[in-house]
Amino acid sequence: MTDFSPLTYDPDALDPEAAALLPRLSDPDPVVRRIALIDIADLEDEALLPAIIDALTHDTSSEVRSEAARVLAAWERQEVVEALCSALIDQDDAVRHAAAQSLSELKQAESGPVLLQWVGHALPFVQTSILRALRELRYAGAFDAALRALAHNQAAVRLEAVGVLGWLKHAQALAPLAALAWHDPEIGVRRAAVGSLGFAAAPDLFVVEALLNALRDEAWQVREEAAATLGKLRTANASDALIAALADDYWQVRLQAARALGKRREVHAGSALAALLTHTISNLRKEAALALGELGDSSALPALREANADRDPEVRKAVRIALQQIEGKAA
């Protein structure tokens, strides 16, 4: 990387403050150059963008290049997006991550085509960064690229691809996402795939089967996500599996199962939920009470009235809400 020399500007065409700052970009001290970049960014003058982009591209100091990548997040223009994408292959890790962070803050759909030019890059870090930016952008044109990335050999890339497809909510993605929920070797990817299936408006059998299988996954994080997702969907044949999940070894799974049963109004789960009102974990007692309130079944009233003396104020509050729901319904 060569020594940095800022672009030539006509001082008479610039704001006096900007004209005074530009020479500092060629100061021998990188600290001075970095602070100059911050001061230039504060001016919010688009005429100075070429100088900031040049700093990102050519400055010999990684700290200066990192700062340039950060301040460029304030502008969303094609040349800025292109420069930030190029910075994803910078020799310095901090610069690459700063560029990735700025790309993740893009908001304009016009940036999508520029990002897509980089989504097939050979470096997994570039692919993950671009897919993350496309996810945050909610760019509809990213669907095909994200679908292809589900087959990548790097888990980080697959994870970001799942994120893109989860936000885009295309029905065509449900089958490959369900397959990932079944078979991906990485816990994080399986969990993300399970969560992404929650956008299914009318779940097909393969979605239901993938979620029920996930409720038996060896990783409790996947089981927890499966219970949460089932709570969002009106799927058939899930109530028994969710009731069984109330006895899971991990309370986090039990909590999500209780919440899901309440959302689904699974009345026949009342006795299993009532049994959780005496559990040692207060969060689980609270969730069980709220779920019973959602069910609205008067047979739960004795257990709830007894739980109204719970030692935890949050549990008592949940119990009162449940009692009001059930008694109000009866009235």
C-alpha cells in the first residue's frame, strides 16, 4: 500500500473549515489523519467524500482506514458502497470488520445491486458480510443468492443466508430451510433455520415435520427455537409434542413450550401447565400462569388461586392476570 496523498481540491470552492482540514489528511502522524477524518465527517459535506474514500483505499495506517470505513456509514451512495465492499478484502482485520459494520447499516434499495456483485466472492468473510448487509437492507433481489448460499461449506455463510431468507419470507424458501433444520451439522444454523420457518402462513407437512423433529433435536437451543416457532403457527399434530416438551431437561425449552401452548389455546394442556405452577424456576411458573390465562379454562382456577401466594411478585402478577382472564370469561 502506497503513502496516502489526498485528492486535489480548489480551496476557493470549499467551505473555509473544510479547506483547513484537508491538508491534515497528509500529515505524517496517523493520529492527526484519523482525527481529521472525524472532523471532516462532522461537516457532512458530500464534496469531501472522495477524500474519505481515498483514505479508506490508500492510507498506510490501518487505524485511519478503519476510521474512514466507519465514517462512510453516514453516506449511502454507490461509490461509498463500492469502496466499503472493496474494504472487505483489506489486509487488516479491523478495517474489514469496520467496513462490514458500515455495510450492515445501509438502508436504500439502490445499494442492493452493488452488494450482489460481491455475494459470490471466494472469501467466506466477504460472503457473510454481504449477506448480512442484504438481510438488514431487506433487499428482495437477494433471494436467489441467499438460496444458493444455503449450500456453502462454511456455517457462517449458511447462517447469514438463512437470515436473508427469513426476512424475505418467500414460500419457495420453506423446503430448503426445512431441510437445513433437519440436517445441518451446526447447531446455530439448525436453530436459525427452525426460527425462520415461522413465516409459513399455511405450513406444509414438511415444515411441520421439520419442526417436530427439531423439538427432539440433541441441542436444547434448537428444541427451544422449535417450541417458539410452533407457538407462532397453527400447525396440526403439534400439541402432544409441545406438552411432552414441558418435561424437557432444560427449563428454557419448557418455558417456550408453555408459551406456545398458551398461544395455541391448547385447552387439553391445562393440567400439564398447572403442574408447572410449583416448579422451582420462577420464570417457568410465571409462563405457566400466563399460558393458563390464555387457555381460559376454569378448571385451572384452584391451582391458580393457590399460586396467588407465590413468593415471587412477578409470578403473582401473572397469576392475577390469568385469574382475571378466566373469571372474566366465565362472567
